[in-house]
Amino acid sequence: VEYGSPNGWWIGQLDDIRLYSSVRAAAEIRADMRQHQLGPQPGLIAEWCFDEMEGQHTFDTSGNGRTGVLGAG
């Protein structure tokens, strides 16, 4: 059993995913986890909030233009 699943896949839901170019301390993550960054921030590569109500795209709110495509597979 890995990551709570017999196949090693994570089972759950994700919301407000941020990708940074460096490792962040736990205190930094806690301080920011309930706030949208909405625009360029030091080291922030992308932020996907998954607030779109339809369609298969999730838009990058970091200002870096990294639109995500949602789908199975």
C-alpha cells in the first residue's frame, strides 16, 4: 500500500494547486494555503484554482499562462 491506495495512486480531491520553483518551508505553505496568489509571485510557476464551472481547461492565475487541460487518462 502506497499513498493510501493499494496501487500507489492517490485517492482524493485537489483544489488550488500551486507549483513553485523551489522548496518551501511548512510555515510558508501554511501561511499561504488559504489565499489565492492571483498574479506573479517570487518562485511561483503556476497556480490552478479549479474555479471554472465548465469545460476541460483550468486557468493559471499566476500570470504565467500555464493553462491546464483536464481529462481522464
